[in-house]
Amino acid sequence: MADLLALGASVLELAPPKHERLETTERFAVGVTGPESNATIAASRLGADAAWVSKLPGNPLGRRVTGALRRHGVETMVSWAETGRQGLAFTERAGEPRGGRTLHDREAAVASMTPEEIPPSTTDDASMVLTSGATATLSETLTGTTRTVFEGCGASGVTTACSLSRPRVVESASARDALSPLLAATDVFLTTEAGAAAFVDRATPTGTAHALAAGHGFETVVLVRADRGAVVWHDNRVDDHDAPATDAIDDRGAFDALCGGFLARRLAGESPDRALAAGVACGALARTIEGAVPAIDPATVERCVDSMGGATVE
């Protein structure tokens, strides 16, 4: 069974070439993206045994999703739906002042996935189960499903991890309330400064990490800074790693790559500090790759880690 098992919702992302506009382009590049699928790809490429669980329509679009994950060594465990659609995202990339944007079509089959569609043995045999705030809040059904899975993991001693990079997921009080039971069953919380701001208000990343851990009982907190460096809180100790100088061409998937790199190295037995260094390196490398899929490799990650600096904050 997988070291890292992700319960996820992935979309087919359609993007015009370069900086063309959605309303005028005649061509789209098609890719597969999602917080959990991107993270499991990064973890798999670093050597972790990774699997992805979801519900997809039983048609070519659903099979496109599974094929993309399998290409990178991720095992897929899918409940195939006779009805329902594949989630879509239309992404337009541009610099300021226009800026990029993504239009989401979230009416996907995965929104109806229930706990009964996930065999208990799937999660019980994993070392760690991952989901994201975006997936957990996609529908009321998924909110309940992810909570049930995480609570079951807690009862069987399986480590749980939740990532949250998108502030819109928790921008309302009702959304935060819906996510609270899942966070109460979460061991490892990975987020950005913007995501953390929905829960705590502290002046520094270190203070934010301490406050998140104290407020929710997390065993580990990873907080990604706006400059793409990150801190990790574990056992009341905070370690910090700056991001290496990066000629970024695409930010899509960078946070997910960091999460996947960190979790893969933790599952391999490395310390939170060393795992964070690998995660930050994965995030930086993902920004040099076109698209959301973090097509990284261990040797390049290690060279990147060797070029980085880090410190124990307290």
C-alpha cells in the first residue's frame, strides 16, 4: 500500500498559449492539475510510493486524468461514475496590469463522493493521508467525506495532512466553520501566509506557525512565505529555509510541489528541517517548469538544497 495516499479532486486545465486571452484564443493546452495530484506527483518523483483516490466520470476525460498521474508513477484508485462531469479550469496568464485569472467549472463527479466509495483498507494501510482545503470545501458531501476519512485515520493511527494555499477557500466564516472539524483531525497542516491569515493574525511567520499549532493541535505546521521560502513548526521548534534565486516562468503547482517534497522526505524518515529544505527546493524548481505538474527529479532537488541556506529560529 502507498506511503502517501491523497484524497483529491483534479481538473482538466485549459490554457491559451503564452499570454493570449481566453476570449480570443483559437488553441488551448490541456493539462491535469489539483492540489493533491500535483503533490503526489512530486512525492512520487522523489521516490515515495504515492496513490491518489477520487471519483471521476467513466469517459475519456476522466481517463485523461488518471493517465496523467500514472505517467509519473502515481497509483490511481478511482470510483468511476456512470453520470457526472469532469471538473474544468480555464486559465489565462498575463503580467500586470492585466494579471492572470482562472475560471473554474466545479460541477464534477467527485463532489458526490461518499465515504462508502473509499474502501477502509485503502486508508488503513497508508502511512499518511493527504487532502486539501479546496477539495474538502468543494461540496457538503466532500466536507463530510474528508472529515470521516480523517477521523478514521486518527482512530487507526494513520497520519493526516491537509494543505491550504487558496485564501478564497476560507474567505467566509461559514467556510472556516465547515473546515474546522477536518482541521481538528489533521496532524500536519501546510499553508501559505495568505491562507493562515484566515485563522490567526501574527506579525511574523514564526509567530503564525506557533499560533496555528497551539490553536488547532497540529503536530507539524509548514508555512510558506510570500517570498516562497518557508518555516516548519514541530515539537515547539521552528526551522526556516529561504528559497533559492529562481528565474520563475510559471507559479502554478509550486505550493503543491513544496507540499509533496516535504511529505515525501518526512515519510522517508528525514527531520522536519531537512524535509522542508527539499520541499522549498521542489517549489522553486516547479516555478521553472511550464504548467502545474512538478516534473522534478531527486538529483536536481539535492543540488538545489545544497545551494540553500537555513536556520533554526527558536
